[in-house]
Amino acid sequence: MKLTKFYDKAYDWALDIGPLIIIGLIILFIGLWLIKVVAGRLRAQMSKRKVHSSLQPFFLSLTITSLYILLIILVMSVIGFQLTIFSTIIGAFGVAAGLALSGTLQNFAGGVLILMLKPFQIDDNIVAQGQDGVVTTIQIFYTVLITADNKTVIIPNGKLFNEVIVNVTREGKRRLDFEIKLGYAANVEQVKTIILDAIKVTPNILPDPRNKVGISALEVDGVKFVVNVWVNPSDFGTTRLALHEKIINDLVSGGIKLPGM
């Protein structure tokens, strides 16, 4: 008698739930097929639009994972599972993870924005966070620079994107500026001629835009001459050293008295 009642209840349950399970399975298989189609289309569109190679796997993984979660929730809803507790657990976990990873998420968001907006690229010389160097790597969470004295600097993308970034390379040319202070006894035209001649023979100085030499300030103890020359960003350091040395030697050779002499 008890066995008969069990079979009756099982039969009633199968009649009630069976169609829902079948519909759920149909939705599951169709959903899996659609996710594959979407993944293929998304991959093709990202390649077509030249999305950065570091972002493509992330966007693809995020999209596919989100679609799988939505599909599972949809199938469970169709079958008749109560999702209230499930949703509460996911929400609590999300809040806890967000608080624990706030700094990491900030770096992640900064990395995504850097890769999408491209304020700088690989091999660009940038000045940021008190560091001056060439970008060698742009990752999701951090950016790596190599400084002129061969130091590796790793900057978190959250701080990097939220502060001022000076891209030295983007415009293709960099102006080298410096001042020379001489006494009032120095002949201005002679000094300018010596400096301009030194500029002409110093390697890596660009002829355009036009280089400038002039007086920048008149002070109690002397005159300041300003020198503006244009170079390629990669030649900035070596050209500065060479030009300084050439100008000093030529001024001395020309009989110009330097401060302290």
C-alpha cells in the first residue's frame, strides 16, 4: 500500500516536473550553441577592430562566463529552483570580494582604460609618478618602465592612470632646453655665434624646428643665455651631454671667461 502511494506521488511529480526538465534541457542546449556563436563573433569583431591583444582574452572570458552564469540561472528558474538563497550568497560573496580586492580592481580598471584609450604605447618614453623611462610592458594590473640608468620600474595602473602622464615620444620630437650664465664682460654676439656653431656640428640635433639661442635673464652678477634645440626623444640624454661639452670647450677656446675662472 505504501509502495503504491510512493509510485503515485513519483508519477505525479514526474508529470509536474518532467516537462519543465525537458524544456530546461532544450534551453540549455540552445543556450550553449548560442554562446559558441557569440564567442566566435566577438573574437572576430575584436580582431577586426584591433582591440589590444592583452584585452581580447579578458573580454572574451568575461563575456562567455557571464553568459554561462545567465544560462544556468535561466535553466534553474525554468525547472523551478528557488534562487533567493542562491542570489543572497552570490551578493554577499561579491561585496566581500569587492572590499578585499578594491586596490586590485582599481589597478585592473586603470589597465583596461590604458589599453583602450592608449595614452602611451610600448617603446614610448613617458614621465609619470616621478619616473622617467621607456615603456616595455603594459599589463592589466601594472606597467613596466626602463629608466635611462637601466632600472626596472613597475607602476600600478590604478595610480598611473589617475595621475598626470607626460608622453615624451608621441609628438616625435623633444626640445632640449638649458641656460648658460656668463659675466657682463662677455660679447653677446660672439657667445651666440660660438653656441650656434657648436649646435651645427653636434650629432643628432634636428634642423627643424629652428634652434634658438638668446638672452633669457639679466641678473646682478651676469647674463643668462638660453639654448633651445630639438632632438629625437631617444637621443635626448646623449645629445645634452655632447652639446654641453662642446659649448664649454668652444667658449673657453674663444676666450670667453666662464664663471669662477
